[in-house]
Amino acid sequence: MKIDFSQFQNLDPENIGNWPFLVKGTIFVAAVVAVAAAGYHFIISDLEKVLAREKLNEVTLRNDFETKQTKAVLLGAYKQQMQEMEESFGSMLRQLPSKTEIPELIVDITQTGLANGLKFDLFQPGSEATKDFYSEKPISLQVSGNYHNIAEFVSGIAILPRIVTLHDVQLAIASDQLTMRAQAKTYRYLEQ
């Protein structure tokens, strides 16, 4: 089919109804394309940006939901673990002596050393240092004996009913005796 461009000449803009069908169709298609392009540019492109932003938001919300769902599923286990931790904390607090029990604890440390055949060269309680909810009472120790006696003493300290820790342990051999210098620390719960 051959297009006759002569029909586009001599068109009367005041009498559009008499224009040839091909000319009216071409103008109609051009108008539809122009309206579609303008609609896409002014309406749809903005909506596409909103859609992209909402898709990112959806990913964030989905991840947040999955995290919270996992926590919700594990809530029972978390509650049980929290209860176990509170019980454990309570039992540890009971292992911290009150102020009146510290002298008995010092006696227990001394008796543990003597029961294991150690000689105390130094036993010097220090002054109490206050921490968050407890206080620390350091005791400088120096004991002499054989290896097994010192090992049994350390083991005996570990199984005392109250918490006692050994710090800055130094071992030295002097005239066929083993000497241990250490700082024992006992703790006291500060009641509010």
C-alpha cells in the first residue's frame, strides 16, 4: 500500500471532519501516544518510585517480622532460661557472706590450709573495696608446704560453701619447700 502524502496538504483546520481517514487516524494515534507518554512521565514514574521504596520497606518489615516471630516462638524457652538464671543468681548471692560471716570464712580458709599441712607465713586481711552490689575483701596469703598439700589447699578453697577466689598466684621453691603467694578474695553482698 502506498501512502499518498498529498492528502496532508491543503487541510482546513476549521473543517476537521472532512479530513481523510488516514490523516485523522495519524493525529489520533499521535495524541494517544502523547497522552500516554505524559501520563507515564507525570503519574506512573512517581508511582514506580513509591513502589520501589515500599518494596524496600517490605523487606525491612519482613525481616523485622521474622526476627520477632523467632523471638515469640522462643519466648517460652527464654522465660525458662530467665527463671533458671534468677535461681542461679539467687544461689550465688547466698554464697556471698553477710558482714557477720566474714570472720568465720577467714577461719575456714585458715583451717583448710592447716588441715592440708601447710605453714602460713603470711595471712593479712586487707580493707574491703566496694563494687556495684557487692564488696571485695582481699587477703594476702603466703603458705609453704609440698606440691600436693598446696594443690589440696587450693582444691579445698574451691569447695568452700562461700565464694573465695585466688588471684596473682606465685609459686617458688625455697629449700625443698614450695611456697605459694596469692591474694584470696572473698565477696560480700551489699544489701540495699
